[in-house]
Amino acid sequence: MFKNKLLISSVFLLAIGLQACKREGCTDPNALNYDANANKDVGCIYEAVHEVEMHFHPYVHGDALFEGNTYTIEGVATTLNYCRFYVSNIRLVNAAGEEIVAPEHYLYVQPDPDEYSLGDIPDGDYTAIRFDIGIDSATNHGDPSLYPLGDPLGAQSPNMHWGWLNGYIFLRIDGEADSNADGTPDDAFEMHIGTDDFLVSVEIPYDLTVSDQTENIFHMDANWEQLFVGVDLANDNTSHTTDNLTLANIIKNNIPNFIQAED
């Protein structure tokens, strides 16, 4: 009889001990009310987020850019066949001056389409957006074949990658320029800007409220003519970066004026 009473008491005490060990709370570390000591989930509270997009509207002197069309740039008739670039390291600056990193880390931007998702961003007021034109060094020297078809860092057509040593082409412009002043573009050129030293950081003031009551879109103008300021399109119009550093640096120095908030 004594042994039975002892066994019952032990079981009762064990049950009380197990109950005492249970701490109710939120067990999801991604939640606002996460309790690291909780072992019984009784509900979590999450930050409100909404998908945010970035739209790049391409222009040349106010006219919509369409690849294959001819424009007058720096006084030279110029056909633009390919106009592509990479955007990376995207951060939104909130009203407190804090940076919120966008879930989508890399964008491969073309004239069409012009709409790109940045992923889900916490609701709130933002005052600026920061990003790089180009690819960070670690990723720049990776292997594009490791990425699935359609991924911004995967294989592209036209080619946007030189190889392991030099990495991605951050900015690619192919076309023809009028080299003899007869009004007809006849001199093919390539401006392929890349390598780690040519990564350019950009900050654009932009007031945007993210909520379920707003469109949640950064509207940007990509003014391609700005990249050609100071470029002698008729006589010195080709650079693969290292073979014409002078021209490559002119284009690099023009990049901060390339993307602007839409008026």
C-alpha cells in the first residue's frame, strides 16, 4: 500500500513539474512578440508588410526609349539596340533614418518590362531609396549557370557576363552612331561597363508611404541620354571597361544622374 501511495505521489508531482515548465508565449523568432523562453505557442503578432515595386521608365530627352529606335544624343544620330543594367543592394530609408533591406536583392533592368518587385516591405513612411548600379564583389565573381532560368543573375540574352575574372556586365549599351555626320547611324559601338571598381551607389530622395491604402511603387525615370554626357559618340564610342578606361569612367561618373525620381 505504501509503495502505491508513493508511486501516485511521484506521478502527481511530475505532472505538476511538467505543467510548471510550460511557458506560454510566442515561439516564432520572426514575430514582434517573440519570447525566447516560451515553449507553448499561444499566438504571435507580426509586422504589417506590403509588396513594394520599383518602376523604371526609360527615356531619351523626354521621349520613350524603345530598343532599335534612333535618337539624337550629344548632337549625333544614335540607334540604341540594347540598354540594360543591374540594380542591387536595395535599401529603403524610413522616417527614423533606418535602412530596411529589400528582400529582392538583384534586379536585371530592361526597357521592357519596366516593373520590378522589391518584395514585402514593412508598412510605414519612407524618405529615400538607396541602391547600387552593378553587382557586389562576392556575387560578381560567381557562376551564372548556378541560377535558374529567369533569375536576374542567370544567363541573359544579350550576354551580361564576361567570365569569372571580370564578372558581370553592370551596364550594357549597344548601338550605332553617325560617324560621318550624314544623319545615318553607321558605326557600331559597344559600351559594356563592369568590374568591381565600377560599382556605383545611388541615393534618391523619395517620400513613400507603404500601407494597404497606397500603391506602394517607386516611380523612377531612367534618362539614358545622361549617360552620354561628355562622350564623343562619333569618334570614341566603344569600351569594354578595361580596354578604354577613359570612356568607361565618363559613363561611370554620369551614372548618379541617370536614375531620378519621376516628376
